[in-house]
Amino acid sequence: MRTPRRGSAFDQAEAAFKAVTSKPVEAAPKTIAPPSGKEMVTLRLDRAVLEHFQEDGPGWQDRINAALRQSAGLDSADNG
């Protein structure tokens, strides 16, 4: 009966291959904090409303925020 070899040539070759082909572990990216004065929320909107604000491309969330500020009677000059 054969006894299993520890550290066989295959295992050593595989470890050497992984060492040279593996990407180095990168530090976790810093989390980006939302701008001060804003809070992340989940909001359900009608599809038509969402499409209306998304029609002009990027920045649609800011446009929704501006419309809500205006509707609430808040000063739109203060974007915080």
C-alpha cells in the first residue's frame, strides 16, 4: 500500500504557480461618504416619474432632490 506523500511535487508546483500568478491582495477601497447633509434612503417612485427625471441623463437624483426641495418650499441655493 502506498503512503500519501505530504508536500508532493504536484502540490509544490501548484503552490509555486499560484504564488506567481495570483494578484496581490489590495487594500479595501475607502468607503465614500455621502455629501454632508444628505442621507441615503430607499424611495419608490412611479415609473413615469423616474423616466421623466432620467431622460436628461446623469444627475437625475440631484434633479429629483431639487424638485422635492422646491415642492417643500426649501431654499434651492442651499444644496446640502
